[in-house]
Amino acid sequence: HLSRTLKFAGGSWNGLETLVCLPGVEAEFSDLLLQALRERRQEWDVWRIQRLRTDSALGRALLDGGGSLRAAAHDLRLQPFLELPADVETFEAQFGAKQRSTQRRKWRKLVELGAVARVVEDPEEVGPTLRQLLELRRNRAIEMRERYKHMGARYERFLLAAVRGLLPGGARLWRLDLEDTMLASRLNLIQGPREHSYLLGLGSD
């Protein structure tokens, strides 16, 4: 028979399932959530969580069995990452001669046209850059016939508030400009020595 399944909002496309709450209240929030879900246990059959951090308050409560609910199964999946060298030449040496030549030729063409890549550091520039990034992302999704309606005004407000709260140590916002046009923009999330690619806006040009 079909089970009544709970899942995180956006779980089908989000890279990480977690609770969004104020700093310092995650443990209390997790306990209240588990208690509420236990009280409504007759309304659902399975709570499926696919990408929850095991060191989060919710993860610990479910895995340790100390909360109102506990995990019935646990499958730890490691997130892959690359250890990047300190300089571009060493990084490029990992690729074949043909790929290196192609990358350099394309980048040289962008530089010759006057394109400039930089990190957004001015707080006043964060909002306009994110709006342009999302516009590029939406346009690209429409062209590729992918989903895009979730990236509306509400998501834009949430993303702007989150990025402003994370900068400069928790997020990095890049943009590639040619004169007055933004060709591409990328939002990365920073966790210790790792930088996770989160959102890319790529123009058709």
C-alpha cells in the first residue's frame, strides 16, 4: 500500500536537508519538532530524510535515540570534494593537454574582450548581484525546460537575508562581468577549508 510520507520542503532538489532557525535554538527547536511529530504519529507512516548532517542537533537526537523519535535506519553518505592546489598552473596540470588548451583559449578570449571576474565584497552590491544571478538562473532553466517557479520573490528574499548573514566568512559570491553586463555569477557556501558550489547563474552569451 502507499505510505504517508513526510519530507523536508524542497527535498527533491535541495542539496542538504536541515532546519532553518536562529543560532543557538536548534536543539530546543529539534526537540519541539520531534515531540510535535510524535503527537501526530497517526497522521503519517514514514519520515524520509536523505541528506541530514549527522552532527546537527536533529541528527544527534534521531540517531542517539534520545528524542521523542529515533531513526529506524541510517545510511551515512559522504559528500565528495576536491582538494584544490594553491596555484592555477598546478591545478591545470591535472588535465590533458587538449583540455588545458581549450580552457586557456576560452579564458583568453574572455580576457581579450574585457571580461573581469571578481568576488563581491561591497554589502550594497550583494542584493543586485543575487537578483541578476537568479534572473540568469531562471532564464537558463526556462531554456532547458527545467523547474524555475520555486525561485520567486519569496525565495529571493530568503536567499538575500541568508547570504547577508553568512558573508564574508560563510559564503562567497562571484560575478563575471563584461562592461555593464554580468555574464555569469556563482554563490558558494564556505565550511571550514571547503567551499561548496550552491547556485550558478549563466547567461546565454
